[in-house]
Amino acid sequence: MRILGLDPGTATTGYGIIDAEDGRLQVVAYSVILTPAGDPAPERLQSIFHQLNALLVEHRPDTAGVEQVFFGRNITTAIAVGQARGVLLLALAEGGVPVSEYSPPKVKEAVTGYGKAEKAQVQLMVRHMLDLAETPHPDDAADALAVAIAHAQFESFRVALER
């Protein structure tokens, strides 16, 4: 099963694509979708949409996991990230890719076993679980790979329950 993990953002959206077969995980690709800071919001959202569509055509994921918005103190940032998430969800729906959404603590718990793990712990486990020579950069891409890993684990569990 090919899984796309997404860590939404307006300026930077991380993506990670893995193949999950018989409990083994293999990285396919990871990077970020970038938008210019000076562009108006509608153009940035359009760019995210088009860039994700290109990824869907190139890698043809079977399913996707998207990180939910974490509402911190900055409501403006939360709204912008929410808009980016909406565009990602729309592109996935248009592409016929089934989506599951995960809170940051659920992703951390799936990857490290502890829902309040530090970012460095998550990145170390991503590196270990995907047998990578170094920690994926930038952080948004590593976070997206963590979402993909979490999705693989939850999907594996869901399939086992259906048997």
C-alpha cells in the first residue's frame, strides 16, 4: 500500500510517501511544497493545490494521512493552516484518495509510543523505522513521514480487525 503523509502549512507543506507491505516500511519520496511569502493567500492556496495534484499523478498513493490543526496561541496561523488543510483535503478528494486525519499527539504516540514526545524523538524514530542514513530535512518533511508511518500503523490495525 502506498501512503502519502501530509503536514499542512501555507508557506511550507511537508509530504512523505512510503510503501507499507507486510509490516515493512520503505520511503518512496519526501520533501516540501513551498509557496512564496509575498504572494496573496488565494494564489498560495492554488499553488498548494496544483503541486499536490502533481504529486498524486506522479506517485499514485492508495491512501493519505493528514495532520490535524493544532490550535496554539496564534489564531491567525491556525486559520491559515486550516485553509491549507482544506485545499489538501479537496485535492485528495478530487484525486479519489481516501483520507484519515490524525492529531499531533496521535502521530507522536504511533511513532514513539508516547503522545507528548519531543520533536527530536519523533524524528529519530522516523529515521530508524524507515532505515534512513540521516534524519529527513526539513522538519516539515520529517513530520509528514511521521504522519505516513502513523497512518500505516492505524491502517494495519484496521485491516486486522476486519479479518
